[in-house]
Amino acid sequence: MNFRPYPGKLSLVSLAVSACIASGVAQGAGFALNELSASAAGTANAGRAANPEDASIMSSNPAGIAHLDKAQWTFGGAVVSPTGEVKNASGTKGNTLGGNPVSSGTGDGGDFLSTAFVPSAYFAAPIDDKWSVGFGMYVPFAAKTEYDDEFAGRYLATKTELTNINLQSTLSYKFNDDLSVGLGLFASHMEGTLGNKKYQHIGIGALEMDSVMEGDDWGWGWNIGMLWNATDKTTIGMSYTSKVDFTVEGDLTLTGDLADKAKGHLDLTLPDKFEIGITHQLDDRWTLLAGALWTGWSSFDEINAVADESMVGGINPGDVVTHVPENWKDTWAWSVGAEYKYNAQWTLKGGYAYDNSPVRNEYRTARIPDVDREWLTIGAKYQPNEDYTIDMAYGYMLKKDTTINEVGHATDGSGDPDGVSYQAEYKDMGAHVLMLSLTRRF
């Protein structure tokens, strides 16, 4: 029987690749999410590591909670509505027995993007005049996309969902009114689903199959930070967040002309980050903010999926059934913003951010149609009294275009012997984001 081990191939990549659908929910470069704090979103996250407005600062700088005078809850969420469409799509789903490619059509995938809700919740409280403690739940990475059944690239991708949630405990120490440090420890859970089509030769015929991979894992990480009031008007914050390692394990299910089920795994590392923020108070009404965020995306250099059980086509436990080169690069994101205190109750905000994509042009795929991002944001803070604050923000990602010319890869890193390919133009890739949070102090 002439059957290549393709059913296990890209499916076992599941979460690592599904995490990379930056055109879906993810609104930071790669597959990062920036929707961690409504109070920071109004200034495009400029200066967020140096601006302890509420308990949400622990996600960007754990030292910040030491400067919160009262115990407080901050509950919030973001509605992310991405935009974009596929044009001039084409591809091949595999070769004939004679080696000629078989077209996969010209389907553009339909409405492959969807609106999603991203929640967050934080609690922080002073223990005494030096120590503060905090707990948080937030979503630092996420993605969601789904192409229709006639999509030209369906033999590389159909449905993908990913959710990565951090549960963080935070401890901060204030040396004096001007300097604090903090440490956060978090458990990180990753869960996702991947679906795609399969086309394989067996004997003198060909098989059509659907594959779905589901898996999850827990990882552990930490962040540290410092916050320094350099002058009466200027505050500087710096923080570092560690890498998080996962061994994603899951079940691969094939349905259609051939049915099979097996377990597999892959190693995945979420990148480390370094952030610096600066705020400067010009006068009683105006504050300027700036920030820079470095992300170590070069840790995402390749995907190797390993079979844990035997499968059709002679796959044995321990075999590498997928090799996908990624070769991402480290990136910087830059942001500037301003706050204007309109009166005792209202503060108005605005900002701009530029976020470099970690994806090199030659490695961009249907699962990673990533582009450089430019954001314009506005926001407002309403504080009717000292116990309550409502933060709201709107962000618009400027639309950009990109192209994809993707082929599969054999497990040794060479070209795909099965002849799977996909080419398309991705137009008007952008997004609208609405964020809202409530802070209750007591």
C-alpha cells in the first residue's frame, strides 16, 4: 500500500500552530494579546509599567501594586472584532500517483474571522505600609479562526482555537514612597483545537479525511519588576516576564474515508518579555506616557510533533511526524500616549502604538498571516468617588495587506513530498477593540 504518514502530519502541531493565528483574536504581534488592562488600553498601553492606576498593573509590572493605597478589585473585559479577507486564493491538496499536483480550488475561506470576548480580573491589597499582595486572572495569548469547507488552503488549516490563561499570585515590597519591587508567580494553562483536511493516496485511489486535534497543558512562569519615582513628576517602571514551557498532549481523530485515533505531543515555549514604561506629569492636567516592549519570539524557531502511539502508514511511537520551520525573530513594540484630567471625575486618554511582526516574509503561512501593527486608541476614566472607577477604551488597528506562499515540509525539513501548497493575498487586516473595567476599592 502506498500510504504516506500524512494524517498525523500537520494535525499534531495543534496548539503551537493554532496559537499563531494573529489575524484572529490575537491583537499583539505574533499571537500575543494586549487586552490586559482597560486603564492602560486608553493610551495604547504606553507607560503601563509605570502607571499604577488599579490592580491590573500586576500583569505588566508586579511592583505597581505597592503603590495602591486601598484593597481593590478590578474586573474587566475586551470585545475584539478583527477585520480582513482573503483574495486570489489557490493551492494544491497533494500529488497524483504520477507526481502531478491536484488543485484544491480557489475558495477564499469565507468569514474566517470572528468577534471574541477576553476577560480579566485582579485583586490587590496592602498588608502593611511596606508589603502588598495581589491575585490576577488574565489572557496573555489567544487566537481564533475558522475557514469554510471550500477554502483553498484547507489541507493546511480549517479551524483553530487557542486560549492561554494565567493565574497569578503577586507580592510587592515598597522601600519608601519612591521605590518598590515586586514578584509574580503564575500558573499558565493552554487549551486548543485544530482542524484541517487530509488527502492521501492508498493503492490506486485517494482518500479524503477530516482531522481534529484537541489538547492542553499547564506551565509555570514568573515576572519581576521595579517602580521608581525618579522625580516628583517622572515615574519609571521596568519588568521582565519569563518564558513558559509546555508539553502539549492531545488526541488526534481522523474521520471520513479512513478513521483512526492516536495520541501525540509537541514542545512549545511562550516567549519571555521585557518592558519599560515612563510617565511624566506636565502640570495638574496633562500627563505624557511612553513605553517599549521587547518580546523574545526567536524561541519559536520550529515545531516538531512526535507520535506517542502507532498510526496508519507505519508511524511508530517516538517518530517525528511533523517538522515546521518558523524562524521567528525578536521584536520591539513602541507606544506613546497622553492623559488629560478634565475635572475631578473625568480623565481623557489617547495613544499610538507600533508593534513589529516576528514573522519573516518567507515563513508566513495561512496559520500565521501576521503583519506589523499600528494602533490608535482613545479612552476615559470616570471616578464618581474614591471607591469606584470605571475605565473604558477603544482601539483601532490600521488596516494592512500581506501575501502568503506556503508549502508543506517533510519531517527532515525539506520540501513536502505530498505536494501541498497555498497562495493568497490577505487584505485589510485590522481590528476594532472595546475595553471596559470596574474598580471597587474598600
